[in-house]
Amino acid sequence: PLSLVAALSPRPLLLVQGSDDQVVPVVDARALADCHGHAELRIIQGAGHHLRHDPRAIAVLLGWLERQADARPPLTPD
């Protein structure tokens, strides 16, 4: 997957990782972020692998999406 992540650059990429994840170690998330070159890596302290319902992870995702929307040029009618 490292080569695939590198191919995503320079597209924005958010990686959200639990510090206590027993399935995917934090070091793997850091490697993915480093390979991308511009990824934002957010580590949720005390969280495990299942972040879908973690309010901290949801807040990180919503904030990131908002920043991505703000960074895009406004749509203009054809």
C-alpha cells in the first residue's frame, strides 16, 4: 500500500489512528503518512482500531473536511 499512497499525492489525505490500535500499529500509520508526503496524521490517544463511533475521531474528520471545502475554489456556473 505504500506505493499506492504515494500515488495519491498531492491529493489531500487524512489518516486517523488510535494510539492503542492492536490491529494496525501507529508506526504503520506514520509510514503511510511519510510516504504520501503531505498527509495529515491524527493519532487519537487511548483509542483502538474501531474509530467509527469515537467522537474525537468524528470531530477530526469533520474539521478536516471543512478545511478541505474551504480550500477549494468556489464553484462558478457554466
